[in-house]
Amino acid sequence: MPHPAETFRALHQKGDPLLMVNIWDCGSTKMMQAMGAKALATSSSAHAFTLGRPDGGTITRDEALAHAQDILSVAKVPVQGDFENGFGDTPEICAETVRLAAEVGLAGICIEDIALPTHEAYAFDLAVERIKASVAAARDLPNDFVLTARADGILRGQYGTDEAIQRLQAFEAAGADCLFAPMPPDMDALAKICATTKAPVNAIVAGQFTKQAVVDFAHLGVGRLSLGGSLARATHRAMHDAASEMFGSGQFDTLQRGIDSRTIDDLLQ
């Protein structure tokens, strides 16, 4: 039987994107895989929400590892860890994070180039060295491990698409297995990212990109789709709308849109 990371790697095909669903607890894990998810991923923002914290550098490595172990205890498909900036600035810390993530059973992790909790991007050379060290650690593992390198400067307002591409190309040259520049300006920019790199590109289905279909991303050559915190935010929207109604007008119409307990029970078996 193949290691989960081997299965995970094989699911990455440019032009036939894997829909990797970001989950945040055992219930969402079981529900999404029961409904057809072939791979799952933790979400740093969704995890933070469960702890009553905002997104962006508010979770420790130990918390992320423990959270991943909870998810893995019920997961039947490969799981990637959203491990932010690797939980440290230095290449050595990133490498240790890779080793620890593999030990708990994750099929891979992503590491971004932002010095959390700030919005500042690491200098180009340091960003590349961090990925080189992470890749080296991954290749020294006894089993396969998929390392995703993220260029988050567009998302954080630190640089534009051209620099993101330069960084992704350098990350690819360093051995990264998958590339990710969250929230490019538009589909044309995403197409340029895919056309100028060879490794599978992850695209996030959030914001304006929720208006696209899987086939639209496939036509650009995207290799993987993730949701980030989108599914968690949709859940929080339901809670927000229900609470606004209850504490506002005193009505409960929003609760009528809930699915029945039997349906949920069947999915959680």
C-alpha cells in the first residue's frame, strides 16, 4: 500500500487540479472525505478561529502539530499541514518543522515567505534558503513528503505578480514540489504563474476566485485547488447571520436552512 504522501503527490496533475479541502476539526474532516474529498489540508485561519484567535501567526508549532494529529486520527485520505512560515525565520527551523510534520503523519506542508506575525516578506535570498533547507529535510525522510512553497507577497501587499513568479521559479529550482502564490490579481495573472513554472501550481478558491469553476482553473494548467479559510468563513457566516437575526429581530428563520441531524450522522459514521 503506498504511503499517503505518494498518493498525495500522484494527485497533483497540471490541468487536472486536485480539489484539496481545508478542514478544521474531526467533524469537518469526516464530513468532507465522506462527500468525496481525495485530499485534505489544515487551515491556519480556520484553526485559529476554533481557538478564538485571529488569523496570522497566532498559532504555535506545537499547537499546529497537535491539531494535525487530531485530524489524522480520523482522516482516511492524505492530509497537508498549513504551517504558515514554518514557525520560525531561519532555514534550520523550517527544516525541523518538516521533520516534525512528517513524524505526525502529514503527507506534506506548505511554507510561506512572510515573517509572521508581521506582513513583511523575507528577503529573496533568505526566502529561497528557507525552501532549500525544507526540501533537503523532506528528501532525507524515510518516506515521501510533498513540500509546497508559497510566495505570499501579493496577498500581503508586499510585491506584485512578477516578483512572485521570480520567487516561485527560485523555489522550484530549490526542489519545491508544488508552488503557491495566493490571491493573484486575476485569472490572467494566475495563468502567467502557471505558464512560467513547471511544478504543479496551487490556486486558492477565495474572494473573486469563488466565481470560477474547476474547469476554469484546469484550462489555465492549475494542478491543485485549496480553499484556505473559505469553507470555515462560510460556516461562520451562517452563525453570524443566525445570531444577527436572533439578537436583532428575534426571529429564527436562518436556522431553517440547517440540514437534518440524520444527514450529518450518516456522514460522520
